[in-house]
Amino acid sequence: MRRVLTAFTAVLALSAGVAHAAPGAQNLPAGAPASEDLSLSSISWSPCPDNPEGDCGTLTVPPDWRRPGGERVGLAIARHRATDPARRIGVLVVDPGGPGGSAAEFALSGLFSLEVRARFDIVGVDQRGTGGSSAIRCADLMAGGPSIHPADEAAFTALLRHNKNVLAQCRARSGPIFDHADGATVARDLDAARRALGERKISYFGLSYGTVFGQAYAERFGRNLRAMVLDSVVDHSADLHRFVGDRAAASDDAFREFAKWCGSSAGCALHGQDVRAAWEAALVRAEGLPGGRQSLLDSMYFALRGPDWAYAAELITGGSLLRAQAFEPNYTSVRLASVCQDFSLRIRNFREYERLRAEELRRSPILRGSFLGHDEATACIGVAGAPANPPHRLDIGDAPKILVLSAKYDPTTPYAWAANIRRQAPRNTALLTYEGWGHIAYPRSACTRGGVDDYLLDLRTPVVSCPAVLP
């Protein structure tokens, strides 16, 4: 296990859950689109192989929802039954994000409070292309690729050719799922799950990239929602420049918070020093190390993402770099079919790349940009055509009040994105701000957990702010 962990991966150890079989739906609720009638299927539940107290099954859906009467693919689904069935509220559908995280495993995890687990059947459906849902696995095709920081036209052309080759081979290897794994398609899968479970309405809890699926669900199926929590939201209205630039700025903000901690805490190895100057000196030293300066930059991003400030200080004073990053099992593969189809990440030539890179550096002079924003944008170089689920202004007029939750200093999903979701839909969103640090806010404190739980259990809008808790 690596030293730097996200809040999500730190709590994802599976816990024992109690499960029961639920009847498959036999009648569609009023208002279900006629084109989706053919998608209705029941779920045959059985004890999960790795967790026999959980229920596991398969939800069958069409690869292409525009042709619901054709072939079917299976999506892994798991459930933890409400431990107090007499007070059961309903179903809470959950997704851990990534993309690439297993929602089926997440549903059986220990993240949720005892009261939430008592009152809800917690259900997870592995996003198509992940986990037990025809996982897309193409990491071997990417090995040995050119730098994602091209210095000139020739280097950009090499990256473009490499990416196109990876895309072609990955598509051929993965089958029809590859071209039908965007967030809007996932939202239709989730509603198919709702109907198969026989539920009139569901509640939803999405973390990180799971919030993209949540936004799409709220837009298309808002009337089928009881409640929705979007924790560490990915703003689906972001264009290419905001997708990269907002994350770059947030990365520097996170570093400044780390520097403040060093200034006030004797526990920091850099206490009493000029942290920014020490960081610049460490970057110079890193030029002669394996992986060079970029490895140090990437490792610092992950230290701030946790956050693990003690390790961030060790990185500057000469600590070992991370050899692997804390992402989901097939993140680098499935993002080609999901992120590249949910956002307009189309860098067509070196001139466009240069302009984007200059803006990234302008907004992030300390971290030299965002590890994640830059990595995802350059991974999509070579993707042809418009995205299947293009970014747009949020339209959730049919949805109930949605709770948006975010840490103030998150280098992965900037606070600015949560604030923008609130601005786009002020009537039916509420924003709970965790005044602290790191990615994923729900488990950070009694305040964040209590605020979310009160909303899920009683539909009470929480206080607008939770104080920071030192990591």
C-alpha cells in the first residue's frame, strides 16, 4: 500500500453486510420512456463470493440505449440490505468515481455511517467498462509512450500518433462498450437498475467522477430522485481550459495551505524555512534523479490530494518519490471511453497545446499545472469527433434539492467547480463547504458526515460550512 492515500481508498476496505433478495420490477412507473420498456430485467441475487453477507447479481442492459431491443451486456450490481428493515427508507445508489472504481464493492464498504446502513439498501452498479461490467483494460498498449509534455511540433505529433494507435487497438479489444461508456449512458443504466429493483424513486451518492453520472441522472431522471449527494463534484459545464486551468490553480492553492501548516507546525520538517524556496531547490535537484522533475511534481500532487503534509515536506527534503499513483484499477483505460466522451478535451495541434500549457503555467507557477487535468487532457489527444455527452450548463429543473459537498482546498476537484454547480442551479442545490483540505469531503469530520447523513435520512439541508480538521 502506498503512503499517500485518498480519503476514499483509505476507507474502502469491505465490511460485512447483511443482504436480502429484492423482487424484480414487473411494472414500469408512470412516465418511463417507452423506448426503455425493452430494457426492463429482473436481478437474480446470490451471496457475493468475497462477501457472502452482501447480495451480488447482474443487470442486463443494451450496449447502445438507442437500440434497446438488440444484444445485451451484463453490469455487476451489489447490495447491502438496510439493517433495520422496519425503518427502511429505500435504496441509496452509490458510485465511488474514478472513473474505474467498483461501485459494487463500494456499496459493501465501511464508508457509510451505521444509521445510513440501517435505513437504506445501499446499491452499487459497476459503471460499464469497469469492475465486473466488461472492464476496459488497455494499459499495456500505453506502455513506453511518448511524453505527455511535448516540447515541440515533432513531440506533439509523436504523442498524437501513439494515442490514435492506442485508441484503435483499445476499441477493437473492448467491443461495443468502448463507444458507449459516457456519463449519460451510465445514467440510463442507473435508471434501469432503479426499475429492476422495483423502486419508484432512489437516492444517490456520488463521489468525484461519480458526480458526472449523478448530474446526468438528475438532468434526465430528476423526477425519479428522492435525494442526491455530489461529493467533490466534477463540473460537467467545464470546457477544456477550465478543465485543466481550474485544477492547476487548485493545486497551487493546496500547496500554499501546506506551506502555511509548515509555518505554524513544529512537526513539519521545513518549519522555520521558506517552503517555496525549498520547493524550487528540490525541483532543481530532481532534474538529476530517475523520472526527473516531473516525478517530484506528480508525487507532490498526490501528497496534497490526501493530504499527507508530513510526506509533502519529506519530498522537499529528499524523501522517496511515489512509484505508483492512487487511482482505480483500470482508470487509465476506461477514461478513454468515459472522460474523453464527457468533456471536450480535443487538442488538435501543437499550437493549441502551447496555448493551453501557457495558461496552465500562468495559473499554477508552483506545481507547474495539474497532474490530473494535464494527464486527462493529453490522454484524449487523438480522439475524433464531438463527445457523446458534451459539457453543458446544468439543467436539473425536475430534480429535488441536491446537496453538493466539497473541501475548500482540493487539487483534484476544485472548490470552484462546486461553487459553479450552485450558481447554475441555485433553486435546487445546497452547498456544504468543508473548510479544509483533500479530496472527498464526507468522511473528514463529524460535521461533514452529520450534515450529509441528516440530508439523506431526513432531507434536512445542513449548515453551509464545516470547520477544518487538521490531517
